[in-house]
Amino acid sequence: HHCRNCGDIFCDKCTSGRIALTNDDQAQPVRVCDRCL
């Protein structure tokens, strides 16, 4: 899986976090790695 923040590739377990990458109220949470979380 790709971290949507840093772009690195990780296993599913290491990308279980989800955060919105913008301050927009409509922003959907996206998959990020544990490092970026």
C-alpha cells in the first residue's frame, strides 16, 4: 500500500492509519503510514 502523504510503500499493517491531508471540512481521511500518522 502507498502512504498518501509520503508516497512510500508499506504493508497493510503499517498503513492502518487514516487522516485527512487538508484542512478542508470536506476532506476524506486517506491511508497513511505509521511514520506520517
